[in-house]
Amino acid sequence: MTSSKIRLEPFESADAARLCAWIDSPRLLLQWSGQTFRLPFDVEQMAAHLHKSQTSGGAHQILRARETASGRVFGHVELVAIDRLHGNCRIGRVLIGPPDKRGQGLGKQLMAELLRMGFLELGLHRMELEVYDFNRVAIRCYESLGFRREGVRRECVRLGDEFWNSIWMAVLRREWNGAHSAGAAHERRAE
């Protein structure tokens, strides 16, 4: 599960307090977790979620992302509903840690490593995710990695008087292979 700049590792119970500290508003909690968690988001909720993952028989993996150079944990992501028979899974709860780490390209590195892991290590055929339509930075990131838009869930989540739309996106292994190969060729030319 290693790339040159980051690595994905199993999330542990000791990581819960750090993750809870990153979620600093009702809006961010809803954006990150959908309807899974409630305020106040705390270590107990995350511990129960981790336990559920650990007893899923490998169908749910919770991961932390770590910079290899500094050793600092900077992100969180989950693979949900891993279906080995049909070769697909859903990506969920993507978060880049403290605000000072956002906007540095770490999200794209995290997602690239997750796709590599899913397609090459887990042998998946399709990986999908759901993103709120106002999160344009994330949408551009996902599209740059080969994800395609497949549909919209209109006004599916509510925060106060505001309703949010979500976009379903997915990438197939053959699409990722093409995007991955093109990106690697571009990086080699830039060297």
C-alpha cells in the first residue's frame, strides 16, 4: 500500500481523537460522513464505527494516510461495501486532516494511492463514490484520476434550511489504467 510520498495504513482506535479534532463544524461533519455520524462527533462513535468495520469480514476498510517523509498522518478514507464477487466498492469519508494540510495536493495523492490499492492489490474492477455538487475541488480531483459522473441525487441531504445535491462518480479499472499510464508518461516527460 505504498507510493513514494504517502502510504495508506489501517486506521486504529488511537487515531480516533485526531480525526474527531479535524471535524470542527456540523457542515463539515455532514459533508464528510453524510448521515453516518451525529454531533457531537466523538471517539465513542468512531470506536463503534471501527468495530463494525473490523467485523465486516473484509467488506469495509478504514484507512489513515501518512506522509512517508515526515511520518505525519494527514488523511482518512474508507472503502465500503467491498464486493469481491463483482469486483467493486464504494469510496467514502475522504478527509484531509488539519486545515493547514488542505490545498497542497495531498487529496489527489491519497486518492491515487487508494485507486492503485483497489485496482492492483484488491483486484477490483470498479470504484465509485458520492460527492456533493458544491465540492468543485474534489470533483476536479476525481475527474483528473479518471472518475466519470454517472448521476445526481437531487436534494438528498439537509443542513438546516439548505438541501444538497450529490453526484455519483465511478472509475473502471481500464479507465484508471489509461489515466494512470497517461499521468506516468507526463511525469516522465517532465523529469
